[in-house]
Amino acid sequence: MEIMGIKIQYANTKNYKDIKNLFSRAKLDLSNALGVVVPIIKDVEKRGDDALKEYTLKFDGVSIEKFSINPYEAEIELDEKVKKAFSVAHENITNFHKIQIRKDMETIVSGNRLGIKFTPLESVAVYAPGGKALYPSSILMGTIPAKIAGVKEVNLITPPPKDGKLHPALLYASQISGVNKIYTIGGAQAIASVAYGTESVSRSEFVVGPGNRYVTAAKTYLAGIGQIGIESPAGPSEVLIIADDSANPEWIACDLLSQAEHGEDSIAILATNSKVLAEKVKKEIEIAFEKRPKRLEIKKRAIDENSMVLIFPSIDECIEFSNFYAPEHLEIITNNYLQDFAKIKHAGSVFLGEYSPVAMGDYISGTNHILPTAGGSRIYSSLGVDTFLKRVTYQEIKKESLTNLYPYVKEIAEIEGLEEEHGTSVKIRL
């Protein structure tokens, strides 16, 4: 593929809303994918395992009879250095997510005892993609906060390997994070299998984890009809970097490419107030293509088609664009990055200063890498312990309060036309 290079464009507060249409997230239309996945979902609901076997052979090229694996019975041959890396990641992710544990709360309002009780979901499925990359780190990210929240059953769904042997890193990540079962099923049929349950697959109430557009379409559809809960609708991986002339252009180029290597539809954006930095980053990306050829075609397509350097008059306007764009990953590499961070309203996860690349959050720092994409950070948060908890409110009404508050209940019930029973249910106790 010919190198076109990353595009450089001047921007300001008057035109940045039009710029968003240049990125692939503006093209994120699941209607075609829904047309493909809905019949698959309904077929899996109807025929269960038989449908799963047919779709696994059709889409994955694998003939499979047994979908379920007990991760604790599998023999793992994995280098000790790799085990150590995952163990450190597990420890850091656990320690960070432990601070998110919620405690039941109570207060007294008008003499009545009111409170919130947090209860965990019963069952969760974590999807770990296969195909062009391997994501055992997603197993840790999805499972650990669920277990801390108190979810009893956390199962993994992941596409079946061609040779029938699940990668030992997936098995090891499943063991140390507490996965109950592994189901070797991929794509929309995997999401359908845990949403409805089959002869071999246990039903899950909630499904988390990244996937391609068909996995996303399946999750979105099933959540829309109330069959499962999901963390958020997902689009392509993306990073937005806000940087001034103090930033290292080689490091920024590498950070942009670290998202580009996820897939052809990944998005990498630099917003800066420095034309000099913009030109240097463009050059460093071209140098990187020559020096680091792995997954080169994927990186080139993501950079050429979906990525851009935007030159704004000021860093404050870069921040304004970021708040409008609401990125999945946001790096702030400026002289005053803490002050600039204070102005950020919407982002999935933020990386502060020149020594905080996205890859640290992807693997080892402890924050979660399952994040809202495609502007979802305006209304969704990163995956965490809260994701797997439900708030149950309760109240204990005192007799004296019932007497004092009844006149107001009576007025509101009459306005709403419900005084016959609503109002009477209070009055009858007086």
C-alpha cells in the first residue's frame, strides 16, 4: 500500500464540528451489520447448540462439538516471564478497582430511614476477540472488577482456535482472574448464546468486552430488546492527543500508531497549537512505517483513512475540540497538563504527561481498558466495579411522618388523578 501520510488540517472553534465527519466514527452505521446478526441471534435462540456448530464452521472454519472448557483443568505451557507480567497486571488492576467498592448508605429524611443497598449481578460474560490480535488483557479487565463487585459467575467467550488449542495466555489470564468457564464461540453467535443460553452455554445477564462491528451490533440489539445489559455501545479504537511544542514528536507518533495497529478502522488524532510539531509528527510516522513493519498494512490504512493532525490557534481550543469529540483515550502532553486536564469534561480514560502512553492503561497501570468509544464518553464511563452493581433503594416510613406527609401525598395524588388508591393507601394507615 502506498504511504499517503497522515493529513494535517488547520482548525478552530468555528469549523471543528465539521471535521468530525472526516473520521471513521462518523461512518459507524450498524444497520448493515444488524441485518446480518439479527437472523443469527434468532436462530441461536431457536436451535441452540446446533446453530452454534453451524455458524462456527461457517464463520470460523472450525468444526466443534464441545464449546465449554474448564480453565482450571487445562495444562498451561507459558513462559514464566509472561506469567509474571500478567500477575503484575492482575495485582495492579485489582488494587485500583478495590477503591471502587461501594458501601450501603443510609440517611434520615423527614424522620424516615432511607437508604441504598448495592447488589451485584448474578452472571456476566466477558468477550475476548480473536482474529487479527489476541487480547488476554481484556479477560483481566472484564473479570476482575466483576469479581470484586461480587458477581458469582463470570464466563469467558472467545473465538475457537483453528488448531483446537486455546492460547495458553488466555487460559492463564482466565485462571488468575477467576473465570468460571470458557466458551470457544465467536462473533454474533457467541453473544446470542450467552444472552439466551443453550444446551451447553449458561445464560449471562450482562456482556462486556470489545469486538468487531458484528459483535457490537449483536450486543446493541440484545441490549435494546432488554435481553442483556452491556457496558456501552462500541466503535473503533481511538486516541486523541493534545500536545504543545514541548512534546516529543517521535513519542507522539508512536502513540498514534499504537492505536492504529488495532485495526484498519482505528482513529488516531493529534490536536496541537504547533505547526512545527505537526510536521515533525507526520515525518516520524513515515519513519516508523519503515522501521516497524509489523501489521504495516493495518497501520497505514488507519493512518491514511481515519487519522489526522489538527492545528488549532491555542491549546484551549484543542481542549474545546476534545470535549466535543469525547474520545476513548485522551493523552495530554503539554507544559501545563494538570491545569489542562481540569478543563476536560468527557473522555474514557486520560493519560497525563509525557510518560503516560495509552499502552500503560491497556496493560499494566491498573485502570480499565474497556472504555466507551465513538463519543460514548459523553454519557458512559469506563468499565469498573460500579458496572456490575445495582442500586436498590429502600425506606422505612415512621407513623408520625406518615401523618405529617399525608396532606402532600393527597394533593399530588389528586393532581395526577390517582387519589382513589394511591391517596387511600396512605390515609387508611392514619
